Amino acid sequence: MTSVPRLEDNRTESTLGTPGYRRFVLWDLDHTLLDPAGFGQRSIRSAFSELFGFPSPDGVSVAGRTDRAIIAEFIAATDPALTDRQDEVQELAAEIAERTRSEFRSRGGTTLPGATAAVEALGSRGDILESVLTGNLEGIGRIKVTELGLDKHLDLSSAAFGDAHTVRADLVAHARDRAEAANSTRFEGRSMIIIGDTPLDVEAASAHGAFAVAVATGKYSVADLAAVGADAVLPDLLELDLLLTQLDV
């Protein structure tokens, strides 16, 4: 097993409120909790082609980025004059995803090993609020979560999706503000835990002083994720005991 430091419990009554949740866990979706099987990218690329009459460019990096940032780069690489139609692409992509939602699972969309058990284990605690922080457009992300039954354990009212921001770190404050407003509880610093598979997940956590748990279930290795400063790195979510120990739960 990979050795990681345990999260110190720095809660105080003033920062976390009483009664209420003492930690706020934000899960990434693609390649952390689930294998998207290209579902979101198919929807976005189909929308792009349908609107503009030519295909979106290849070679655009997507790992850890918001869909808004990816679409913006598609437009910049093909015809910058179309920048004001970004929202149209996003809206149509969400519509296409809804029309084709059955293809998500039929074409390979599935939870990653250990993911459901990890979410359930944290959700069984009454003092941990779990939600989602993902670069997915909201319509696409919600389909993935609900189709896989993860919505039973994740508070999507506190989730942050990639519709409005091009910088992933900006999503953290959005999720935190929603969670605090709904629960009359303040989440600051390391009472927030961000779990993801890319350096951009780690960067987002660091920007807000949150505890970054990186999982090497995507394109980045344990060494890659440790090198960018993750507080803890796991090879996968099958290491449930290690995850719970490191979170001190």
C-alpha cells in the first residue's frame, strides 16, 4: 500500500459550525469515480459539428480541465469569431447528452473499482458532506452520476460543474459557498477535501488550502501526482482502508 500522511483535524466551532458537518469532500468524476467512456466528449464534439458544420480539432488536452475551457479552445483553434457562440455549444451538448444518455452505460460508462464502496463508506458518516467538483457540464455530469446510482450518496445541490468557469480552481469556492449556505456550516482550509486524478485537481485544492487526495486512476502516475504536491496519493480506490485512515474516519 502507498504510505500517506493522515489529515489533521483542524476543526473549530467557529469554522465548522455546530451542529453540522465537519468535513466537505468533493469528488472528481472522470477517471476518479468513473470511466466516462468518452460520453461527454462525444456530446460536445457532436454539438460543435452540428452548430458549425465542421469538426472540432484534435489534440486538445482535456484531463482535469473544465468543459468550458475545452470548448473555448476548440473555438479558438478553428474560428475565434465564433467565441460568442460558446454557450450555444454548451447548451446543445447537454441536450445531445440527454438524448443519448442510454449510450453512456451501453458504450462502457461505469464506476471504477472501489469507487462506490468509497463513496458509501464516507456517506455512512453523519459528519461528512460529499459532493462533486467536476469539469463536466452540469447536464453531462448529472447523467453520469445518476446513471451509476452515485446520486444516492452525493449532495448534488452543493456540486460544482464546469459550465461557467475555465479555471478548475474557481469551482471550489462555488461548491463551498453552496454547501455553507445550505448547511449553516463554514468549510475552510483542510476541512475541505478534494479527491481527483490530475494535477489540476491538486492545484484546485492548493489554491484554497484544501486537503488534496490524488488517485492514480487516470493518465497520471503515483509519482506524477506526488511531484505536484498532493497531500496524499493512492494507487486506486480499492485502498479503502488507506483512504479512511488518512482522512481519520
